[in-house]
Amino acid sequence: MADLTNLSSLSGNELSPTQIQGVIEQIDLDITNLVREGKLSALKYSITGGAGQSTDRAANLNALLHAREYYQKLLNAAPSWNVSQATTQ
């Protein structure tokens, strides 16, 4: 798929709290994999260089932590309502 040159052709809805929670869970998984010897998650965020794939694990961890913080704030800002209904006879 070709890269987009602008965002005018994109449309969509805001993420639901459930979708945001799913993004946070994926970020948590990536963080866990990155700190566990960096064998899995780090490669997703690597760049190709003269010596092949290279990555900066500290930069990757920092980026993931910032992304997690952003999505957690987004989730916390989502309106929530608890509604209960009772009937009396």
C-alpha cells in the first residue's frame, strides 16, 4: 500500500473505551517483550541501516511509555455514566 500524502481521504470515529483499552494492552505487551531481552518488540521499532536491522531499546521504551501515557489519559478522559433503574410496585 502506498504512503498517504495527506489525511483528507481518511475518515473514522473516535475510539471507544474498549478499543483504547485494547491499544493499552498491546502497548503493555510490547513493553514487556522489549524489556524481556528485547527479542520481540524491539524489532517492530527498528530501522534498517548499513549493518542491517538496528534499534535503540531505550528510545523504543521511552516511545512506548509516552504512547501508553497518552492512551491512558484518553481513557481516563472518556465520559462514563453508571445508570441504574428500579421499579417499585
